[in-house]
Amino acid sequence: MGVVNVTPDSFSDGGLFLAPEAAVEHGKRLLGEGADILDIGGESTRPGAEPVSADEERRRVLPVVASLAAAGGRVSIDTTKAEVAAAAIDAGASLVNDVSAFRFDPALAGLVADAGVGCCLMHMLGEPRTMQENPRYDDVVDDVRAFLEERLRFAVAEGVPAELVWLDPGIGFGKTVEHNLELLRRLDEIVSIGRPVVVGTSRKSFLGKLAGGKPEGERLPGTIATNVVALARGASVFRVHDVAPLRDALAVAAATFSR
Ligand code: HH2
């Protein structure tokens, strides 16, 4: 899954693809590099990010969704808002990636059910503005697993077929470095819920910290290492900014594990 951020303030590529033409060109490049899915987002979820109105979010993402769906890519819309998701589905999106797992806008679940599209439900502690303020868990993996099981039950109760739900532990969303590492180390316990697991470690700050203070642009080695670990633990979808190197790394790792 390749990331297309149509935002001025995303943590690693904010402002680079705010113009629709730049975002479309970037998405086409990621498809050429072997992305199976493009995850298009118009609102940053980085710690402390300011919320964006539905109108502004729609304005940013719709032309990009329409062009990239027409270009043949499977398009995922990264939003927490039903209004934005509805417009994106009309424009060709077939997956809704909701980092709030239907908590911020409960109407999103019914919309996904009616549209018959897939969804990715992610764990986050609270909301982006405050999630990194001293995050605490009894046991991070048990807590995240219980949350995802409850959100899966909610989605199914709202009419979304369980087969169309993917789950994501939400690396970096209200987690310390140690929490992120524990989730990756024990990712098989999330996989055992029985739904495909999405993992997003790409360029995140814990990778910089572990490598002695590396900025976003120098976190590819950590991104590769963590995605290979996630593959070994049973993850199915890898949400990344740098598709070509991850495609190669995961192909080699997958071939090694399958022998
Ligand atoms: N991470 C980000 C955004 N959306 N969705 C899922 N399912 N899993 C993730 O780990 C995830 C996500 C944050 O990365 P990015 O989109 O690059 O940054 P920003 O939120 O600042 O736009």
C-alpha cells in the first residue's frame, strides 16, 4: 500500500503533493513501482495535527482519487469522515482506511456497509492532538487486540461483512518506542484475530530514535527492518512511502520464509 498525502503538514512529505497534479504523478509513480493499493489522505494525523474540515478534505482528495482510480490503481481513502468517504467512493475508491476505527464518525460504518467496500480499522489511543502525551496500557498487545476485536464486532453489527475488514495496530498512534516494538514483536497475536493485518511503520519517529536520531528522510533502513519483522509475524498489507525498496525487500524476505 503506497501512501499519497495530499496535505500541507504530513510528518514526512507534507506540502510535497498538495497540488493535485503532483499527487497524481506521485501515485502513478508508486503504481509503477509495484504498489497494489494507493492510500490517499487529505488530513494529517501526525501528533498534534490540526483538524481539517470535510469541505477542505474533499477538495484536496477528490480529483486525486478520481484520476488515480481511472489510472487503474486500487484506491483507499484515508479519512475518518463519512462525508469524505462517500464522495471518494463515488469517485472510485474501494477501501476506507479509518485511523479512528469508526469512533470519530459512527455513520462511516453504515456507509461502508451500504457501499459494499472494504475497510481498515486502526487502533489509536484517543485522538491525534493528545495521543502522544504519556500513553499507558495494562499490556499494549492485549489492549490493542481487545480494542480491534470490539471494533470488528461494531463494524459487523453495522452491516459490514467481516470478510471485508482489515485490522491495524496503529504503530505510532499513542505509543512509546517500547509499545511499538512490543506490538511488532507480538504481531502474531493481532493476526490471530483472523482478519488481514495492515502495518504502517514507514518513516515513523520511533525508527529515527532507535537509529540514533535520524530525520524522516533517513528512516528507510528502519522501515525495511520493521516491515520484514511484520511479514514474519503474519502481516498482509504494508503501508509505505517508499514502494520500490519495500517491494524488493518483502519479495526477498517472503521467498526466504516460504522455502
Ligand atoms: N499511519 C499514518 C496515516 N494513516 N493508516 C493506517 N491504517 N495505518 C497507519 O499506520 C497510518 C495510517 C501516518 O502516516 P502518514 O500518512 O505518512 O502521515 P500523516 O498522518 O502526517 O499524513
